Amino acid sequence: MPILASDWIAFHADRTPDKLAMVDEATGRQFTYAQMNDRAARLAGYLREAWGVQPGDRIAILAKNSTDYFELQYACSKLGAMMLPLNWRLAEQELRFILGDAGALGIVYDGEFAPRIPGLLVPGLTQRLRLDFGAAPADDAPAYEDALVQTSLRVGMSPLASHDDPMMIMYTAGTTGRPKGVLITHGMMLWNAVNMTTPTGLSHDSVFYCVLPTFHIGGLNLYANPVLHLGGTNIIARQFDAGRTLEVLSDPDTRVTHMFGVPSIYLFLSQHADFEAADLSRVHSWGCGGAPMPVPVLETYARRGIVIQLGFGMTETSPTVFLTDKRRALAKPTSVGKPLQHTRVRVVRDDFTDVAAGEVGEVVIAGPNVTPGYWQRPDANAESFTTDAHGQRWLHSGDAGTIDEEGCIYIVDRYKDMYISGGENVYPAEVEQILYQIEGVAEAAVIGIPDAKWGECGLAVVVTKPGVTLDSSVIIAYCQTNLARFKVPKQVEFIEALPRNAAGKVLKRELRTLFVRQPS
């Protein structure tokens, strides 16, 4: 028998109706749990009456962060529909593919994106609803707030909704081809929330400042939805701004207790002119994920008494798999620690046997937080999952990792980023950690490039700190002192800023386009 799902905001609207649930930083709007639940129920009513939304339908959203984003998420849950978050940084062709692949019925969008909408109206996408922020340009679509006022129907979650029911389709970044739609279920959302609670100290009294983009699973679930599960308060930033973030975290009136960012966010905060003077003492939990954290950045925060807990996750795991405990965060700064309580992880060889300590293998994941699969992609499901001899289904992460004698796991790199130089595997993340130790290096990335002698060699792409000039010979010499010879980059290129996606990950394919000469 399936496990029944629950409506988190309806639960808290009944028990603590006057508790502050959401603050929309850009507009200053604030909503209690009773207000948020009523707005989500009315939005669900509008979508059923005006759009004819039925269970299983897909509703797209193209918008920057706001409290409305979460209202749509919970309205879809009440309807049994699936929210389809869209990355507004994608090109029209990419968005059209996602909308067509998902078979979206309608789209909710920021007014500022109204000029883009005509180019996105793929067959079947017949409904529109416009979010209005400030002086955003208008079009002929109904306005969000008007829709909430006009409807009298309030929809509650079906009593038959289960943990197995998909509530969202989240498309992956598509770094190796067309993006895939990851099914996110009610159960995945719950187990992510449960997994996050103990290692972060989240509670009913927590206040979280959300700066990651909410079209990404990290923006929704690290830690905004876990906070709503517990009945706490979220402050939603429209988008990340380093100076504003330091101001909010320092303000005693906001009472922010929890912060989560990707490494680039922590790097930009530490490089901001206000960083040293900012009072960050009220934040008692700092989390980080999305990419390896440079050890010098960890040490910068540690000197201020701030312990950043490093994590690892995937869209397919909703997202958290690891979040290192505070006692290991500085003792093992390059480890993601051990898997969270309700998740299982192995590091395996090609034959699916477990690696020995120190041996590199692939990280595979199992547990109730893992996706049931990809939207209409049986081929991707076959490639991405392995069922072992005991009947346990394991997700292939595509990440290379090692495990130490204590059982702590180290993510060495993405397998696709690994290159082979003279027959030796080189994992760029290891080299990048060394580059960050060089005085004057602000950002660094390493890619493999063709080499006539060794097959491939390393190219270091470096961003220097403002006012600093570095010579490539200095960088190579430092690497020669601190790395095995085959790992030392043979070339160095300097760039003003590393290209990154919305989750803060360096887009190495763009670096390859910039610096790798293609065969003529």
C-alpha cells in the first residue's frame, strides 16, 4: 500500500496560522502560513477552473525567485499536477525543447520575461499567467494577483496523494547533450527535508535566507522546503547579491539562522569589501554544495569562527546525499563526509564491487530520496540505474570518488572532466585545490587539452584578484612543487571571470570552446 503524502503548509496553517512563513525580499510582502495556504489553494482553484488542470498535467514557471514560486509549487501539489521550473538563463531553443518534451499545458512567468513568451509557445502550451513585479512590461495575459482575487474555489490536496506521486519535473543542466526531465516525488521531498534537519539544526524557529535560484533543486530544497516542512520562516531573495546578503545576515531584525550557498557565493562574499566588518554571529548553520570548495576559502571563514559544512547532491536525489558534520568539516576539508541518515552510498568499480580505501571508483546512491526515473526516457533510466544481486536499485552519479579508512568519501571529480595524461588519470578538482593556494588567484579551473606527446595535458584557466598580476611560470612552478609531475598543467590562460551556470558550477565546456583548438 502506498504511503500517503501530506500538505505541509496546510498542516501549519491549521496549527500555527499566524506564524510567519514567507518574506518576499524584493516586494516586502509577508505571508503567514494561513495566508500562504489560502493563496496556494486559491491559485489551485484558478488553475482548475480557468485552465482545466488535471492530475499529472505539467505547469511551467519562468521566473526569478519570489514567494509566488512556492505558492505555485504547493498549488500544483494540491492539484496533483507537476510544476516545471525553467531556467530563465537558457536560450529560447533550449526552453522550447524542455516545454515540448514535458508537454507543458501552461506557463506562469515574470512580467519582465513577457517579450520572450511568444517564442516559447510550443504546441499544447495554451495557458498563460503573468507575475507582476514593479514596472514589469505587461501583455495580454491574466495577472497573477487578479487571478487569485477572481476565483472563489479553494482546492486541497487529494487524500489519496502518495509519496510515489510526482510533484515536479526538474530538467538537468544538459552538459552532455539534451537535458533530461527528473521526476521529483512527494516522498523525495519529504526524505530530503528529514535528512537535512539533524545536520543543520533546522527547526520550527529557523529563519532561512534563500539566494540560490529556485528553478534549481538547490534553490527549492536547500533549505526553503525543509523549513516549510518544519513550520519555520523563509526570506526569499530575488537573486544573489553579495553586498545585500552580508547586510541581511548582519541585520538583527531578520534573525537569519541558516545560510546555504555554492562555493562561488562564499568566494564572492569573502571578497566583498564589507565581509570583514559584517556581523555574522547570528547564523549558526552554513552549508555549501554544488562544486568542490577551495580549502583557502574554508580557512577564510574558519578564521572568523564560521564552519561551512560541505555537501554533495544531485537533482536526481532531491538533492542532498552528503553534508559533512561540523567536527570533520575542517579536519577533512576536501571530504563530503558520510551519507546522510536515510541515504546509502557506495564507491564501486566497473564490475560493481566496492573499491578499497584510496581506490577511485564511481559513487552510486540508493534510498527514498532517489528519483524513480526520467520523464519518458527509458534509455536514460537503463543507463543511470543498476539493480544489484540483492534487488537494490542504485543511481549512477557519474562522479569519481574515493573512501578512506573511516568511511568518509571524497568526490574526486566528474568522470567526464577527468583526462588521461601519459596513461595516468588526472582529476582537475585536485589540481584546482592547489591553484587556489597561490597568492593572488581568485578563481581557477583546469581542463584537459590535446597534447602530441602525452595524449592530453592540463590547461589551467585562472582569474586573478583585483590589482594582481601573475605570470604563468609562477603558477606552473608552484604546481611542480605540490603535485605529481603528470598532474602539473602544461599551460596557463588568464580570464576575467569563469563562466558558470545558475548553480555556480564552472562551465568547462565553454572553457574548452574558448581555449581548445578544434581540428580543421
